[in-house]
Amino acid sequence: WRTLQAALEDRDEPITTELCEQLYDKYIGTERAQNVLAETQGDAQEVFQTILADVLDAGGAASMYGDELTAASEELVDTMNVNKIREVVKSLVNETAKMADSSRRLQEKLESATSDVETLRARLDKLERESMTDPLTGLRNRKALERQLAACFDEQRKESVPFSLIMLDIDHFKEFNDKYGHHIGDA
């Protein structure tokens, strides 16, 4: 807050509504985080839809392969004709090659999707870290404190381990809250 206040006081330009909106977006607003989250959700949905389509295609190929095996088995049951046996075996070899190729393509697609999911996970992890950090000071924020306190309470309940909490007011932020409201202060 003091850094922001000093930056504003050092300006030779007047404080405009546009400047206030820029400062709000930079230091308080959550629009960027919401945009990143929405983009990540859209990307995740696209990845999962692609994976589902690929798995369904592979399932269809496997089903067709099973049908070919069944048909070949039925053809071989009553035949003693060597040419017919050769024809069925040749067909099975071709179908097996197609199935192997389909399996290889599915594996490649799943490996690519795994990489995409890891990228999305990293993006979400970064967003979560940012949501737990004050952008102005780089310190952990109230949301991080509440999460840590919940973990401490859980550990205390499970392990009967006592813990203490000491809080110090080092920035007199109450003045900010009194002036601009707790909602803005919390944000």
C-alpha cells in the first residue's frame, strides 16, 4: 500500500479514473486470473474431448477387429481347403496390422494429450500460487493464511498437537480498510 501511495504521490500527472482502473486491475482486480482460468478450462475441455474421441475411435477399431476374428474363426471351423485357409490367414494378418497401427496412433495421441494435461496442470498450479500471493508485496495473502490455518487445525485434531498463532500489524492496513472498505482491502 505504501509503495502504491508513494508512486501516486510522485506523479506529476493528475489521478484519473483511467489510472484508478489500471491500478485496480493491476493490484486488486481478479480479471486476469479469471481469464486465465476460463482459458485453461476451455483448453482442458478440448483436450478431454479429443481424448474421448480418440478412445472411442480405438474402441470402434477394436470392436471391428473382434468381429473380423469371429468371422475368420467361423470360416475356419468347417474348411479343409488350403486356399481358403490361406485367404483367411492373409485377411487376419492385414487386420492385425491395421489394429497394431490403430493402437500405435492411439498411444501417440494419448502421450500428446498427457503432455497437454501437464501443461494445463502447470498453468493451474501457477494460477493457484498467484491467488495465494499478494501481487504488490509478493507475500502470501489472507487466502494462503486461511488454508494454512485449516491445515494446522486438521493436524491438531488428528495428532492432538498444540499450536499457537501470533499476528502482528506491520502495515496499519486498518486505515486502508477504514477508508476504502473491507471488500477492497480483502481483494
